[in-house]
Amino acid sequence: MILSDEPLVCGITGSDGLSYALQVDFERTKVDDEGKESTKTVRRTLFSRLNPYPQKKVMTFNKHTDDFDFYVNYGDLSFLPQSEIE
């Protein structure tokens, strides 16, 4: 039994999560000691699956001094059935 005229207040906290992981792909060009250039594709996970959303993320590309392209893609989709991937 409540003896007060004050309303009861309960705090409810909720958050949303990402259903799919997001990753960033870009190419890095490296010159070895002999002067040969080699290109390597670098893949970094930006957000893992079920990360809280919204969230800020900062990526630093400190080895790039010229313009370059990067691509944001879905990450690992192996948890989905093949019918949903298509």
C-alpha cells in the first residue's frame, strides 16, 4: 500500500544495437628496401556486431599523405542464412 500522493517514477534505460558489423577497407602502398612497391589491402572493424548505437568513432590514417579511397562495408555475415545474404 502506498501512503504518499507523489507518483512513483522508475527510470528505464534502453539502447539500440547494430545488427551487422561495419568495416573499413583501404589500400596501403609500401616501398621496401629494394625500391619495390607493394600494395596491401587493410581491413579495420569500425563497429562490431551488436555495438551500442549511435556512437562516434574516429579513424586516423596517419601513413597516408596523398588522397586515397576507402570503402565502408558490412563485416562478417556468416551468422546469417544464405537466403538472407542474397
